[in-house]
Amino acid sequence: MNGLDRALNSIIDHELQAKWMSGSPKQTLLEQLFTTQVENGVMPRAQIEGISTMEPYQGDGIHFCLQRNYGRVTRGVSEQVHPNPTYTIPFRGGMPCFCCPEVISYQWPKERGVYIEVGGLPLVILPNISPIFVPHFTAISPEHRPQRMDCNVAVGLAALVPGAWVIQNGQDAGATNPWHYHLQLFFADTLPIAVCPIKNKGDGVEILDHPTLVIRLQAHEQAGFETRLAALVARYLGLGDTRRVNLIVREEPDQWVGYIVLRDTRFRTDLYRSGQPGYAEPAGIISAVDDASYDIWALENVQRYHRLMTDIRPIDSETDLFIQALLAS
Ligand SMILES: [Zn+2]
């Protein structure tokens, strides 16, 4: 067994894995995984209990929710870590990559997950360490590889856990670790984006009347949905090196639905720490990380949301032509 396999094996919750393989309900098993990780201290209890309910705001056709999530942090790497040098640790910017199983097993030895294979790609589902929802998960590739937009994997994961929202943020469009392939997964009855009015309607495709550019794709069959989603994303990313997307997909009882947020790294905002929020904000969720942030969002609410979303909206003639062609197809 090599270093990666050994590390991978050590982060699997073998009891849950056996139940997963035997066909037990996936959502129940994932909820159990998250609860166990809170009980084991991997997920700080104070952080989880500090996540407030979503407070809805609406006006001028805008719907979003505000939550207090003061423990929301990005996983850092402590300076005390000196990974075992018997195998190669992938690095990002001189620090060990926090999505690589070798690093997880060394630095967070109690962290556990479930191993799956989707579209021929191995993934490990772990608790998301900066949850917006409870529970909330990250699905990582065991191999260190970049955050490419593989729509078949996102759709495959959604098919494996029907009812779950599956998310993928593009590099420099909210992906916390753009060097290591990962998706997210959570359960929520609905999202504010789902009640957003429609601006333009095509065949199975709609442009939302949203301050940023969001496409809704719907289909009854998984294969047709996946093919159309992959083609749409590839065509948009093909417009240029700065193009990115946020993907939000779900298998609902009678249809597949996907939201594709069109992004471009040239369009940034000063209302968000990195300049580039991920899927959550376009989906209608603002997580305030301290009192000052909460207060200003509660005060300015829809105006502030409108500005944040228009800041990151790609505005150029190529994007306009892309949308026209999409509606005509
Ligand atoms: Zn990595």
C-alpha cells in the first residue's frame, strides 16, 4: 500500500462505508457521519451551534437569506505541521494541500469520510469544515489534481444522493482550494435562487431575472441533462481564459435542475474578501462572519445584495451573444 492508499484507508469510516455499500439510505448515513464528526471534535460544536437560521429578505424582485455564521473559517495549515517525509506531500504555495488525504490523515487524524466512485472518478465525502448548512459536505478527489469543471461528476454525485444539492465552484470563482478537485453537497428544501423570477425562456433553459447572470437548466432524464449541461459549460468556458462558472445541480423527484452562474475573473467585487464569492451568494445565501458584517447586511440588505451581484456579472458583447445563441437553440 503506498502513502496515498494508506492515508485514504485511514480516513474512511469503515462502519459507515459498509452500510453505504449495503445500500442504506445515503442521506441518513451522511447525517450520521456529520454528527459523529461533531461528537469527535473534528467539527467544533460551538461553530455548528453558532450557525443561525436563514433570515429571508426580499424586494425589487431580489430574494436572499442572511445567516450568522461567525465560526466560518477557511482551513489553514498550522506551522507546527511537519508531515512524515516517507512519501511526497502535495504542496500549494509552499504549504501542504489541505485536501490531500496524506495531509488530512496527518493533521486531522480523527477526520472520517465515505469513499465513492462517480463517473469513473474516486471521491471521498467528508464534512465541510466551513458549513453553511448542517450537515454540509465536501467531496474530494483522493488524487491531487486541479479544480476542472467535470459536469459528469457533479451530475453523477447528485444521482448517487437524490435530493442533495451538489455544488462546484470554478477556480477563482469561490473555490477555496483551486489546486485540488472538490465538490460540495448539502440538503436544503429549497434555495432563494429557486424562486427567482424568469427573464428569458428558451427550450428547457431559462435566464433568471437576477442581478448576476444565472441560467436554469431543466430536464427529465439524467443523460440529456448531463449532455446539455456539459455542452453549455464547455461553450461558455471556451469564450476565454477568464471565464468561470459556479454549478448547482440536484435530482428532484420529477426532474433534474441545474443553475449555472456565469462568471468571469475580470469582474470582481469589493464587498467580498477575495473579490470572488462562490456559489452561495448567487444562490441567495449571505453568511455574516461577525457582528459588523451582519449589521451592514441587515441594514442595506437588497441594495447591498444587488451591488454584490452586479459587481460580478460578466458584461460584454461575447457574453450577450452566448446568451442569445443559448435561447435560440
Ligand atoms: Zn491536494
